[in-house]
Amino acid sequence: MVKCFQIMSVGILFFIFVGVAISEDYLYAGDFMELGVGARSLGMGGAYSAICVGPDSIYYNPAGLSKIARYAGELMHAYNFKGLTKLDTITGGFKMGNIGSLGFGLQRLGIDDIKITGYDENGRPYIKETINWADNCVYFSYGRSLFNVINLGATFKYIRQGGGDWHSNGYGLDLGIQMVLPANLRFGINAQNIIGSVKWSTGVRDDLTMNLKVGGGYFIPVDAVSGGMLLAVDGDIRFAGYGESAQIHSGDFSMDMHYGGEFNIADILFIRGGAYRADFACGAGIRLKMFAVDYAFITHTELGGSHRISVGFSM
């Protein structure tokens, strides 16, 4: 037990040190990736880094891939912000015996029929062209368990954004760790974009903002329903000068909190709720043998709510 906490402390200090050391540029490229992956996690407010074990671990914490089933996959579709944007994700993974698990994924955010305007010789505006814009991220992940107590993982991301005459290419790297503690406790850290940048066709290069996602989870068994309650919390820690746009801030330091809960009945029916900043989420899911369907509704204080639907399998 003491050894577990020693390892956990070293992990926290390492990730915090790296975050302070490399997060010197206050740029905000790749923000579309913050929309998340998977209706289950989003229905819990995105509080997922300590408890993820499925294919969506590629996003929340690649260490969770070590506990994936032999084969697993998930599709998600969403109309965000009253249909202004379309979000689609596909994630998958498979176990390779004792040497760990591999995962992959695609996240795509699209906006159609964007009108590019100009002015004629009389100074009157006119539509020069109509373009479609797409933000894409491809994920490649690896996770492995050590001594059934510590899970480690890494995710490499290839990023492609653009529309019309503008486009960019980029990359990012995430490193994650999970710990399975006594008394149904779990702990997780995912250092997202520990390195990474995108370069635009204009020649401008933007650095990805480092995000240190730290979380915990606790499961309370409820024998009366052959299930229980899962509680989780995450904190997004950045050193990029977000200021008053973050819940907690001081100088360059900022932190935003995710809270979530899930009540399950016989591991078949799931009811969820969560919060992130001033936004709230709720959802439900059903699992029948190897298949699962999940739904989430997420509010937004300025742009309205959005619906997310996921369909997955595990075998």
C-alpha cells in the first residue's frame, strides 16, 4: 500500500513538472478535441480519466486500454450547438495478450456551407465562395498493466484541419497512468498534448496547449439492484494563462473541474449525470451481452444543448 502511494506521488510530481516546463506558449490550437469522445463519459460530465476501461480510453487516458476486452469498438454521432456543427467519432482497440493493448480512433468536427464574402467595386458585400470546414484527429494508442495495480499508456495524435484554401497538419502526444487502489478507489492522470503543434498553410505554427487531467473514482456497490453507484471527478490543469475563463486561476495556472456519477442496475441499465464549469450533462445507457447503446445530453450556457449517441461492442 505504501509503495503504491509512493509511485502515485512520483507520477503526480513528474507530470506537473513537465507541464510547467513545456507550457510556455499561450496558444489554443486543436480546441475541437476538447469536445470529447463517447456518450457514456460525456453523460458523466467528462469525469473519466481514472475510470475509463473501454476504447474511448484513447482520449481520456490511454492507460485504460490495458483493461479493454479482447476486441472493442464504439461509434458516436452528435449535432452540436443546435445543428451548427457535426461531431463524429470512432474508437476501437484489442488486447495483445501479456504485452498490452492497442487502440485507435478518429474524431471529426465538421461545419458545412460557410460563406466567404468579399466586396465589389461599389463596396457592397457579396459571396465569393462557399466552403466546408473539417477538424480531424487520428489517434494511435498503447496501454499496458503492471502487477494489476498500475496501468500505463500513451497516445499519438495526427491532426488535420482546414477548408477552402486553408489547412494545417499537426501532431500531439499524451501520456497516462491509472492506479487501482484498495476500497474500490481508482486514480488517474493523463498529460494531454505533452508535446505537439499544428502548422498552417500560411506558414504559422501554433503549439497545442498542455492539459494535465487528474482524476479519481469510487464505486459503491448496491446489492439490492445487483449494481451500484460510480462517482468520479476530474480536474483539467493548465499553465497557459486562461485567466477568468477558467473556474480556478492564479497567474498562468488554471483549473476546470468535471463531476460525474453513474448508477447501474444489474450492469444492464445505466443512469448518469455530471457537470463541467457552468454546463450540466445527463444520460442513460443499456448493455445487452456484448452490445451497448448510450445517450447523453449536454447543456451550453451560450450555444444551447447538444445530443450525443454512442453504439459500441465488447467481446
